[in-house]
Amino acid sequence: MVTNIKYEKTRNGLPALWESGGGSTNTGSAHIVAGPNGEKLTPLYIRTGGHLSNREHALFAIRKGMYYISTWHHRGDANVQVYMIDDIIDEHVILSTKYTFVDNQWDIEPPDYLHDAINASMDKAKSYHCRIPYFANIEAYESKLITKRKEEKK
């Protein structure tokens, strides 16, 4: 199945998607962005202020071949859609469904390299009032910030 969603545009004009979501008492949802090999990506921006609970937490530049994982749960029964980014046209990302988890089973078993991203999406959807990114290369992001601040002081 093919679907499309609207993306954010960065200051530099890059297409980007947010890692977002979190859990409430009995329900929750999450959206995770992963690299073409299921790896964590370095965010362009991490929100640290304002209303964070179950909202947007980390912004990632996107390109064709990356994964977008959408999870929803109700009382622990999870539905997971693993999409691949097929194209970026105008203001929309074209996604194709690769793997679906419904009724405690996969339609097609996803490859091992996606398991960490899928588990992070499930964990984030269950995280009560989540306020942080779950699947991001935080160390690289912090290192980039430190380098940027040092350059600004020069």
C-alpha cells in the first residue's frame, strides 16, 4: 500500500520528519525515522522546551530509502506499520508499506536490522507522557552542538 504524508522543510530547504509520540493511560502512538539500514540517525534538532508530552521530539532530514515506523497501541495490543520512503514530491513524502504487525503477528517478518527501530517505536508508544527521542544518535547530535558552539566563540 502506498500513502503520503506532509513533511517539514528545514531552514536550509531540506525535507524532514519528526520522531514523535508517546503513551497515555491506555493508548499511545509513535513515529520513528530510521536510516536505510535501520540505523539511528543524527537529528537536526531536538526539542527541549515548551509542551513536549507526546509531541514532536527530534527532527530528521530524510531521503529516499529511509524507513518511517508508525506504531499505535490500545491496552498493549500494538499495530505497527513499517514504511519505506519511496519519493519526496512537492510537500509530500511518498511511503510504501513494507511490513505490518497486527493481531500479534507480522504479515512478512521484517529483517533483523529493523528490530531496534521497531522496538523503539513500540516502547515510545507505551512511554507515559513521553518527552524525549527514543531512536536518535544523541551522542553525535551533542558532539555537533559542542563543535558549533566552539566555532561561534572564535
